[in-house]
Amino acid sequence: MHKAGFVNIIGNPNVGKSTLMNAFVGEKLSIITSKAQTTRHRILGIVNGENFQMVLSDTPGIIKPAYELQESMMDFVKSAFDDADVLIYMVEIGEKELKDDAFFNKITNSKIPVLLLLNKIDTSNQEQLEEQVQAWSEKVPNAEIFAISALEGFQVQEVFTRIIELLPDSPPFYPKDQLTDKPERFFVNETIREKILLHYKKEIPYAVEIDTEEFLEEDDIIRMRSVIMVERDTQKGIIIGHKGSALKRVGIEARKDLEKFFGKQIHLELYVKVNKNWRSNTNQLKRFGYNQK
Ligand SMILES: Nc1nc2c(ncn2[C@@H]2O[C@H](COP(=O)(O)OP(=O)(O)OP(=O)(O)O)[C@@H](O)[C@H]2O)c(=O)[nH]1
Ligand SMILES: [Mg+2]
């Protein structure tokens, strides 16, 4: 007997979807920041056991798209509805509901099991918690509700065990030693983007895309060269900073994380390039792994 299935995590931006997936997988596959729209792709995290394979999908937070990149992000969310065996709808303490009615109706009318995870309960009290569980059970009556803290690991194991119970009988979909569907360069790009989300304000992180042009693995070192793409000249100056200090910080912090991730010494070369309006350019988006309909 073997169980396997797709467990797709969806919800509003910033509720903790990526934190939960990383907790299940035990690796930092998805970047995490306190800013909305941190995740831009659908990222698989595969948890393998002797008798099961749980294929988790982390997805971008649901928003009303304003430009092509965001439309592509919402296509990733749509695809996560289409192939799920178990749907995880994550909400956070204090939030109301999805601003997108079509997605919300898909959840409430879902034919497959829905687990509604009320996250960040470490920031809540008992009274508020009970009130919210009650409200959600009325709004999404078809869901099983778990109150969790993905960050502190509270009730995470219980959710994991319940998902295993819900997985259909099936042979594995991926080789049993595979952890994700994304190539190494993707994690380099994401690590650099995380540092940019952390250190730059306002529109800058949303105008940035990373392209790792070189990834050369040697015995004891990996040599990488990545381009930080921005939409305008002024943004290029901001990324670089005074005498290059801002860019240098990004490079130092990204390299530290990448050394942990790959378990090897890293040489990381960064440079900045203007790629006008890439967020609205279909061909550019395809090149960066979006718009793959
Ligand atoms: N207090 C608290 N914070 C949490 C918890 N889970 C996640 N966070 C924080 O919430 C913020 C967003 O977490 P993410 O995992 O990036 O959220 P996300 O839903 O993937 O966000 P997007 O990718 O932008 O849609 C981060 O600052 C996390 O540290 C939790 O259980 N408790
Ligand atoms: Mg995320």
C-alpha cells in the first residue's frame, strides 16, 4: 500500500503559506518575508516516506492582478486548484476572507477535502481564537479547521498526520529522493530576491527579477553570476546604493544563505541591469518562468 497526492496551499498574501511548506519539508525551499507577494511561483516541496509521497505546492498569495506578472502569479494559483487532492486554505488570525469571490467559491464548493488552517495563533488569545474558529466554520462549512502556528510549529504535526490520512492510494509521482521541481538556479534567484525584499522599500522589490546566468559547481566551491533586473535607471541606482554598499550587503547575505543551502563554499557575483517594463512583457516573463500556459 502506497499513498501519494498533491496538497496545494492557497490563501491571501503574507498569511504564512511558505512558512508552512518549509516546516513540512524541513528545508528552506520558499523564501519568507513580512512583505506581501513574496512568493511569485508555484513551488513544489516533496515529503517522502516509506509508504507515502506528499507533493506540497506553495503558491503566490491571492491578489487582484494589476499587471502581467501578477496575472501569471494568479495562473499558478488557478493551476493549484485544478490538480489538488487535498486543498489547504490558509488564513491568519484577524483576517476576513479572500478578496477574490471566484477563488473563495471554489473553496466552499470544493469536491476534495479542504483543511482550513487558521495560522499565527501565537499572536492571539483564547477568546479571539474561539470566535474566529466559529466564524470560519460558518463561512467554509466544508472545511476541517485547525488552529496552528506555522512559525512555532504548533499543531503542524497534527495537520501533517491528517493530510497523510487524506492522501489517495497511488504510486509516487516523483522519484523518492526528489525534494522539489525547481532547478538549483531558481533557489539562487529566490535567495537574492529575499534579500532585496528585506532591504529595499516600496516599489523596488516588486520591480526586481533575478536571472542567474552562471552556475558552475566545482569540487569545493560553486561559482555563480546573477543579474538583478530592474525596470528603470533610477531603480538601478537605488539597488547599487552609495559606493555600491547596498548591493554589497545583498551579496554578502545571499552568499551566507546559499552556502547553507548548498552546503558548499559560494562565490557570488552580482550585477544590475535595466530591463524596461519586464513585468508587463510576455516574452520576458516567459524567459523568467512565468506565463507558461
Ligand atoms: N507570528 C507568526 N508569524 C508567522 C507565522 N507564520 C508565518 N509568519 C510570518 O508571516 C510573514 C509571512 O510569512 P510567509 O510564509 O512568507 O507568508 P506567505 O503566505 O507565503 O506570503 P506570500 O508569499 O507573500 O503570499 C513572515 O514574516 C513570517 O515569519 C506564525 O505562525 N506566527
Ligand atoms: Mg509565500
